[in-house]
Amino acid sequence: MTIIESAVQVNKPVNVVYAFLSNMNNHQQLMPENIYNWESTEDDARFTIQNMAKLAIKISNRVENQELTAIPSEKAPFDVELKWTVEDNGNGTTTAKHIISADLNMMMKMLASGPLQKLADHQTEKLKEILG
């Protein structure tokens, strides 16, 4: 299993960060430009990654003000889990961590781990930009 992580500190309370992340409609704002054909509801999203794949994901687990997990709702090119954890820093700020776990063979790992790390980093940076 390949684990890719990116963390960021957001200047908002944990409940605000969690509320934003728990609605899949908000995730479009976190996506890079190579994501298109975005469709979403509060619980799921489907989109196309330019030159790669179509993905459909759904929220499979919510732990209020702690974590959120999304998994593919349709056949994906590989098994993947997208998890966000949020932690109250006690001073009105929150540490948000995006963890992508992917079951990649050696070839896929060489091809996909760079773009997946870029995706995780992009999403945490956008979260910080949007929420402050």
C-alpha cells in the first residue's frame, strides 16, 4: 500500500474545517485544473482526471470533527482511499491532513505516486487558501 500525506494548518476552528470537508460539493474548489466533468452531491463526486482516468468516489465514513473517508463507488484503476483528518490545535486553528492510500503495483507506483503527492499538496494548500 502506498501512503501519500499532506498536512496544513488552517486558521479556523475544527468544526468549520470539518463541515467544509464533509460536503463533497466543496471538494471541487480543492481540485487542480486537470480535473474536469465534475459532478457532486454532499456524499459523492465523479470527475475525470485529464489523461488518466474517470473516478467516482463516495464518503464511506464520517467521524464528526475528526475524520472523513472516501472510497471509489465504481470500479477504479486501483484500490484507493482518500482520507481527511482534522485536529483541533486548541487556539482556534486546525491541522488538516489529507492521506491518500493506494494499492499500486511497482509500475503504477512509479507513474502515479508523483501526481498523487501533487494532488494531496494542492488540495491542502487550496483548503488553507479558501478557509484562511
